[in-house]
Amino acid sequence: MNKKIAVLVPCYNEALTIGKVVADYKALLPEAEIYVFDNNSTDGSGKIAREMGAIVHPVYRQGKGYVIAEMFRDIEADAYLMMDGDDTYDPKDTAALLAPVLEGRADMVIGDRLSSTYFTENKRPFHNSGNRLVRFLVNTLFKSKIRDIMTGARAFSRRFVRSFPVLSSGFEIETEMTIHALDKKLMVAETPVGYKDRPAGSVSKLNTFRDGFRVLRTIFTLFKDYRPMSFFGLTAGVLFLVALGLFIPVLVQFIGTGMVARFPTLIVSVGLLVASLVFFAVGCILDTIKKYNDRTHMMLTDILMRE
């Protein structure tokens, strides 16, 4: 199809596997450029990748989000394939990931591990439950049906790469990419990909609880930013119901006796009602700003795509 393909491999201390990863994708995609972004590895990963024929870019700010920011800023291509350097994904699924992007049917293709071999291959039970929780929250809050939110196997169009503002610094970046695509109504496709656990001696850089908390924080932050009316409207509704629950007994007592004996309760209920109205007003204002920013983002993306 005469389109330029770039294979992007984030790498941090993957000396045991990076050589095989580079060799696999050079064999499968001989026409593509293989870029390894070495994030301060101390085990010679960058040297191994270079010897195997990859173009190695050093990234000095630590964190996967910073790595992806440099990938998307520095590399020009028509289609991008992103694969982790730990050799956990089956390279035979490359064609299925790239095809929707090359054919113009998708801006992001998600390699779905969870419908494949992830739960049988992965030996970290908290990761399994964490993936399920993240999937449930994103699909509930953003009204989607994505099967694997945090996979590192993805393909992107040039439109996605040019429109994505990287905000996260760590492993929450995959969640951010998914939510960005949903919010901007980009074309998203999924395909099952084979997954195997890391080989003996290879160590995951993901901290289950620390990074899991950061992912959850990212989901709720982006829900506030991308769905302000839903976020602040829901908060306003909860405050209103609590205020109503406190006010009704006071009102019933006043109707029956003509007196208000529970002034503190009355004051709290009125305060919560005012807070509810404030939250609702904030939601309306931010929703208007969000819609304006979306139009601006769309126009700027179209300009960048024509350059």
C-alpha cells in the first residue's frame, strides 16, 4: 500500500528480550523502521537493540508516558505499531493490528489480551483483578465496550498520534490513550492478541498497587475533564438528595407544630442545597468550555494532518 510503517518499542531494562523483539518485527515487517526508545536502561538494552538493527532513541525522563510522548513527537509515519519490549505479545498478530489502520478503518487498534490468553498466562492475580476493575470503570463512565484498556499492544493512525496530548508520565498512559480516543470519537477497533508471561529472569516494572492507584486516579481525573456535566451533575444530585433528606423532617415538624426546633439541621440542608446548585452551575460552564475546546482541537488536528 506504499505506506510508511513505524514500529515503536518502549524499553527499560529488557536485555533478556529486546533482541528477540527487534528480530521478530524486522522479519515480519522488513519495510518498516524499528524504533527502540531506551528509557535509561542500565543492562545494555539499547546496545543490544542497536546491534539487532533498531534505531535507538534515548529517553532521559523516567516513565512510560514520557517515552510515548517522545515517540509521537519525533517519529513520522502513516501507521504506527507499538509493542512492549518484554516479548509478551505474539508477533504473529501484527497484521491484524495494522490492517484496520492501513485501510483507514481505525485510528487506534487495541490488542485485546483479556479475551485471549492473559488470565491463564499472567501469574499476578492482583493484575487480573485490576484489569477487570479498570475495564469496568472506563466502560461504565465513558459508555463504551472496550475489552482491554491497559494493553501495550496497539496500532495508531497518524491522526491519532497528531491529536493525542500526552498528560500522564507512567503506566496509566494506556488508559489515557483509550479514554482520549473515546472522548474525541476517533475510530477504535479491537483484535485478540496472543499473550505469554515474561520469560524466567525478566522482571515487570509495573508496581501493582502504586501504579494501580495512579491508573484509577487518571480515570476519575479524565472523567472530570472529559465529562464535566456528568461529573459535576452527579455530585450536585447527591448533594441535593442529602439536603432533601435533611430538610423533609424539619418541614414536616414545621407543618405539624408551626415551629422549627432543629435549626442546625435546617442550616446544613440549606448549605448542601446551595452547594448542589453551585456544582450544577460549574458543570454547565465547564461543559460549554469543553465543547468549545473540542471544536478547537478538531480544527487544529485537521491543520496538522495537512502539513
